Amino acid sequence: MKAKRVADSLTEQVHIIRPSHISGTNRLFGGQLLSWIDEVAAVTARRHSEHDVITAAIDNLQFKSPVYMNNILVLIGRISYVGTTSMEVRVDTYVEDHLTGMRRVVNRAYLVLVALDENGKPTEVPRLIIETESEKAEWEAGLKRYQLRKERRKEGY
């Protein structure tokens, strides 16, 4: 199995926020954003593993700022850490100003997805080639999150 670079599975999804995406508080409905985050994570993990995937965990999901009607929303997914059959995917969400191109952080989420073989069983994923200092830092942080998830499972969390 050939190792892959982070750039090989990078995924970007863009939406214009419409009335059907808005909650009763006139902001983007959190559940809609979560759905898009899960979709971006799945595409990223499928590109890396070349297999179907399932979401095993949403490890971190923080909302930094609101999103309003007609905003341009950009989601970017990248592999941050891989195990034997699982992959951690970081999804960053931004509102993009259509005049300046400047992006404001809305959200950062970490999801764990597992690759499945044709029988629906977990299957091995390619190793990750780390090319930059930021990818190395993300990998090391991903290893810490992996260890924390392992500890939580022991505790029944």
C-alpha cells in the first residue's frame, strides 16, 4: 500500500447560505454545518483510504463565530493523523468575504473515520507522508488526541 501526502486528499466545499440553512435565530443551523463537516471529512477520508468510510467519532467541534444569510461558507478537510484502519480528519470552516477574499474562522472540528473493505469490515489505510512543519505539528497533536480517545474508551466514556 502506497503512502499518501496530506495534499493528496485535501477537500474543499463551498456553500452560499440560503434560507433553508438558517435557524430560528437567523444564523446558520448548527446541525446543517455538522452535516457538511461530516461530508467533507468523509470525502477526505475516502480519498486517502480509497475505501468507503464510516464516522466513528467527532472528537472536537468548536463554534468560533456565527454565519448569516448569504455568507459564503468554505469548508476545508485534511488528514491530520492515521492509525491502522482509522483516520483523523481536521475540518476548518470559514466565512469568506466575497469582496476581499478574507476568511473568518467559524469552526474547527476533528473527526475520526474508519475505512471499510467490501464486507464492511475495518481495513488498513495508507501511511501519511508528513512534508511540512505544520503537518508535523498536526500529526503530533493528532497522536495526543488518539491517546486521549483510547484513555476515554477505557473509562467507558
